Amino acid sequence: MKVIVIGAGISGLTSAIYARRAGCETLVLEKALGPGGLSTSWSRKGYTFEGGIHWLIGAIPSIPLHSVWLETGALQENNPVYFKDPIYTLVDGNQRIPLHRDFHGLPVKGLRDTLALLSLRFHVWCFRYFHQPITDLRGLKVREPRPFSVWEYVRMLPAVLITPFLLVQSSRFYAKRFASKQIRGLLAAVVNPRNNALSMIYTLSTFAAGDSGYPEGGSIRMAGNMADRLLSLGGEIRYRTPALGVEKSSEGWTVRTEGESVQADAVIISVDARTAIDKLFPEPLQDRWARKMRASLETTQCMFLALGIKTALAEWPRSMQVVLRRPLEAAGFKYETLVVNKYPSEEGFAPAGCCVLTCLLHGNSYGYWKKAKASGTYVQEKKAIVEQLIEVLGEVIPEIRGNVAVTDMATPLTYERYCSTFEGSYMTNWPAGKTVCHAPIRYRRGLYFTGQRTLYSGGLPPAAQSGRIVAQTLCKDFGLVF
Ligand SMILES: Cc1cc2nc3c(=O)[nH]c(=O)nc-3n(C[C@H](O)[C@H](O)[C@H](O)COP(=O)(O)OP(=O)(O)OC[C@H]3O[C@@H](n4cnc5c(N)ncnc54)[C@H](O)[C@@H]3O)c2cc1C
């Protein structure tokens, strides 16, 4: 039984590892130079820029997803997880206000804030047992079955009951129940403020439960661990090998690459499904879900900026929500606050005595950058934004000035180029009040989708979970033992 997995991101690697464990001959085709996809880090002149994981859900054993991270080799002895607390610290002039995992120390003043904090605590409490269940498909032969537990689902009931209320409002709207601008700012830093409030409350509940940490070595080590696990099991990965097309053939499926056509019994597509439906088949897919996806999909885009700093910034918090004195203007957006993460030299991110600062700017700027590319101003505009960032951030963190050793910036066009995500989206999202359109995990016997767009909401958990489900679906279709 031969399986081809297209894409060596987290979902592709997860599915490949489980397929290989089930005895399939497994070949992963990846267009990039290495594993990880969107979950990646890269180096410039001795500085490493973490361009993926900010926190990993399932980092503690009590969360079922943890077993997937262990089985796929994502978490090992070489990447122990660091659990930050506070999650963020608001830097507003001379004030430093931490957002702790248990919310202690928030500047709550007056009845409105007191009530708002009470309800926030209650909502987070409702989600304390909420998690993505890791189960087995019905009728599947499994070596190590996961017993179904009704109790596991009963405990999620409080979360399920308040979910409709959280789905219809954005995180930004939810935060407005606080009178304190500073608390609003801190909450806005947790997830993309456009996302529904469910993603924010769920994320906060994972922090409150002691989960959501940062694995040492970051995205690149974790993805490398998974790639190594697949190779050690006897799987194969071909980098710099974009899949150009997938077709049904008499013996199964054919995947076309530059100069070669590879046959397989089954193909798993982990490329962003929105891209795949138009680009990977002889004709764009016209199934109902595909048409709905084309018509209704809202992408989530960001700009990512990174600075290598020639000083340690030791007295500055590790994760900050910085209130700027002047807004940063980038790609038609005005940012009055910035979420800034600091990566120290002790963890290998920078030469001794130095550090890295990264900053993720939410907002859909794909169209803007497309125009800049067409008019030939793309590179200059990126440069100007980085210079502006150094200026406005330097007004709050003066040590930055004159100490920037190296810079980098990714736009949606970067994500589109490297990972082929639709309009350069950096993860799937679930906007407030909207229904979302999934791609089916089983398109037909022998052809499957995983990763972006198959399970919601976004990030690494659905990538891993869909990778496991897809492998189970394949095993069931072909009578293999999972
Ligand atoms: C800046 C940033 C911060 C993030 N922070 C977090 C976080 O803190 N926590 C979290 O959970 N998630 C985070 N995410 C999101 C998370 O990284 C993604 O949701 C996840 O990695 C998606 O995995 P995937 O396998 O579904 O897709 P991808 O990573 O997109 O994998 C698809 C793979 O397919 C390859 N590919 C595409 N087309 C082809 C082709 N034709 N042939 C061969 N290969 C192809 C791509 O190169 C890629 O490797 C972040 C992402 C970014 C960019």
C-alpha cells in the first residue's frame, strides 16, 4: 500500500507518520527546502526568527492532543516546553501590566470591570475541560484503542452551552465589556481580534489549565523532530519537489512532479485546500463544498516583522503588548499597539548578549502587497515599514536605536510563495457570526484532505488532529490496522 502525502507541514507529517506506523509505504513531497510549512523559523546572520509557534496547545499530558505530539515525535527530550506567565505584559508608558494565566493583578476598577472580570473567569472556567477529543473512527481496527469516555464529553457541556454566545461576537467586541483600556488591550493581544470570542476564551482556558507552552528550539526543532520520526520509521521525504497535479489512474492515483509521475494507492493533500481545489486537479473541483469555499472563504493574513538586536533587552518582558506613542502605519493599516515577542540568546536565538524581537501585525493586506509587487515598490515598501517599526518601537524601547543588526519581514505574498496558502493566509480562522466551509477529509476512497480548512478553528491542533483522522480514514478504507 503506497501513500503519497503532499506537503511536509505539521498536518502532512502527522498523517505520514501515522500512515507509516500502519504499514504503508509513505512518500512525502514538499516544495520547500525543509519541513514545517507555516510552522517554521529561519536564521539570518546568527539570529533565528521564530516565524511559527507562539504557543503550542497539548503541551501537557492531561490534554489528549499531547499523545499525538508524543506519537509523532513532535515533543521529545530535545524540546522541553517553557510555560510563560504572564502571557503578555502591557507596556504603556512607565506602566507594566501583566496578563497572568489566572488573571491576578489586572487593573480592575469599578463595578463594570469587576463584573466583566467575573464573567471572563466564568467563561474560562466553562472551558476548563474543553479539548479536541482524540478518538478512533467507528469500525476501524486499532492497535492501541482509545476508549470512548462519555464523561470526557459531559465535562465539556458547560463550554458547549456558552459556545453560541461566544461565536456571534468578535474577540475585540468581547473585550469591550471592560472599561479599562489596558485590559482591553491585553485581551486583544491574545488572538486575532477579528476572530470570534470562542477562540480567545478557549485559548485563555488552555493557559489557565497550565497548557500552551513554547517548545525549546521552536517551530524548526519540532518540525525537524517529526521529519526525523518519519524517516526513522522508514518513510521518505523529497524536498524541493512540488506536486503539480493529482489524477486518477487505472492503478490508483498519479501525482505529477517536475519531470516525473509517481503512482500511489492513496494521496493525502495537506496543501491549503482552497489552493488545492483550483491548482492540483486537471480541472478545478466543482463539488458543492468547493464552490461554497470559493464563494465564502475569508482568509486570515498577517505581516511578520523580525529584528535582530545587538543587546539583550534584559529588563524588558518576554512577551509585550506595547502601546506606541505614534502609530505604525503599514499596508493601509494603523497599529497603535504592537504585540512584541523577545527571544533571548540563552535559548540560541541570538549571539551572546543579543536578542530577537518579532512582531505579528494582523490584517488582510494581500491586495495591497499584490499591487506593490505589480508596481515594483514591494521591496522599498517593506524596507520603509521595517524602518518605521524601528523608529516607533525605539520611542518606547530606546535601547533598540542604533542596535539593530538584522531585519526581516514577511507579507502574505511570502506565505503564498513558500507555502502556497490561499491569499497568503497564515492560519484558518473563524470570524465572528460566520459559518465556515470545511474541505472533506475523505474526498473519495484513496484521495484525502488534511490541515488548513478541514477542521476549525486554526493553528497546530487542528493540523495534527486532521492528520491523525486522515490516516485513520485511509486505514479504514483500505482495511489496515491503525
Ligand atoms: C507567524 C505565525 C504564527 C503562528 N502562531 C501559531 C501559534 O502560536 N500556535 C498555533 O497553534 N499555530 C500558529 N500558527 C499557525 C500554524 O503554524 C499553522 O496553522 C499550521 O502550521 C498549518 O499546518 P498545515 O500542515 O495545515 O499547513 P502548512 O503549514 O501550510 O503545510 C502545507 C505544506 O505543503 C507544502 N506545499 C504547498 N503546496 C505544495 C505543492 N504543490 N507540492 C508540495 N508541497 C506543497 C507547503 O510548503 C507546506 O509545507 C502560526 C502561523 C504563523 C505563520
